[in-house]
Amino acid sequence: MTEKKNKSQAASSQGAGRLSLGGSIWIRSGDQNLGGPGRIALLRAVAEQGSITHAAKAYGMSYKAAWDAIDAMNRVADEPLVERSTGGRGGGSTRLTERGLRLVQRYEQIDAVHQRFLGLVEAAATDLGREFSLLDVINMKTSARNQFNGTVRAVREGAVNDEVELELPGGQRLVAIVPQESSLALGLQTGLSAMALIPSSNVLIATGLDGFKVSARNQLSGTVEQLRPGAVNAEVDVALAGGTRLVATITQSSVQQLGLAPGVAVTALVKATDVVLAVLA
């Protein structure tokens, strides 16, 4: 009996200690709150029920509380969100105005994005054992196959271009040549989180480079993880240190000449001028 109780207490303690994110969106008009999830749900109920009385009942609140909320929204908004018609055989009705309908629809769109964002950021934000970086959780869509999150470790100013050194999670470093105007616009400085974008066609693959010097500034050591052959070209997945992955697009003949296969040690070569840097606005 005592053992079961201890297990139950341990499970309860683990559940209570789990961190999670929550939040809701509120819309403001000027310096006044127009509405959040509760008021928007009430507006939706009015649209569905065609009556404040029925909407209040469906939403589980008194008629007075519902009317007070709607009256407050109408006063705060630039124009009425709810309008009532009286008379007629049905005794009148209540409906949302065109602006009210658009407000409910827009809130639902924004809230869907908000909830998706919370889901994306929750795992990284609640893991207190590692540093939090928003770049790690934003699903950035670009044509570049290779997107590396890192930290700026050095910015060396030149007459026209700056040389920016980015440290990747595995400890390897990327050098990018950035026009000085762009460097200033991005606010590049030591310690800043940034993302490096590299098209897979700009990645060269080499083997047996020990003892040789090459002009490419970026030489990333790794092993072939996977090959995806095509009619003319092949995609080569390279596993770098620290779990970072890199994709190169090379010809099928190059794959054969280099003897590439899973597990083969390679060096990925990238010109510093082929590295594009991005930061959060």
C-alpha cells in the first residue's frame, strides 16, 4: 500500500513539475481592450444563435453579463460589431455587423497562428538545461537547402565587405563575406544569433585533403550519411560535428570518382561569398 502511494506521489510530482507554455490573444482599440477569447466566443455565439439571450445561454452566462460585454465592445470599437433589429412577427433579432464578422474571422486566424507558434516554441523554451534561441524553432522557408543556426563570434571590417565568423552548434565555424552596408543593416556583432543559408549546389565535396591547401575559406569535416541518386546529379547528406547536417548537390560521376558511400569521411567546401546570413528582424 505504501509503495503504491509513493508511486502515485512521484507521478503527481513529475506532472506538477512539467513546464508548458500558455497564453491568449487580446485585441485593443487605442488604449482600451476590445476583446479576448471570451468576448470573441460570445460574438461567435451571437452570430450562430441570432439572439443575445440564446447566445448567453449557449455560452453559459447571464443575459446582463452578455449584454454588458457586447455594449462595451460596441463602444470601444470604431463602429458597431453587433446590431439589433426590433419588431416584426419574430420579435426582432440580433446579428453581427460586417465588421463584427470580419473581426471574429480575423481573430480565429490570428489565434490559430498563435497556438501553432506556442507549440513550436514550447519544447525549446521549457528545456532549462540548454540555451534558448528563437532561430532554432522558427520554421524558416527558403530555397536554400542548408540552414545553420549559430552565433557570431567575430566581425572583421574591411573597406567594402566585412568578414563574419559564425560558430555552429557542433563547434565548427563558417565564414561569410557580407557587404558592409548589409552588415550594418543586420546589426551583426559578436554574440548575435544568426542563420547561415547555403544552396546545396554551392557545396563542394572532397576526400583525402590532408596535406593540401585549398582556397575555399569554409572546410567542414564530416561523414557521408546518405546518398540520393538522380538522373544526372546526386544529393549527398553529410553529418557534421554536433549533429549538424549539410546537403550537397554534385554530379553522379563525381560520386563515383570520389568513391562516396555512407560512412566515408569527406570535407565540405564552401566559399565565404556563397554564405548568406540572416537575423531576426
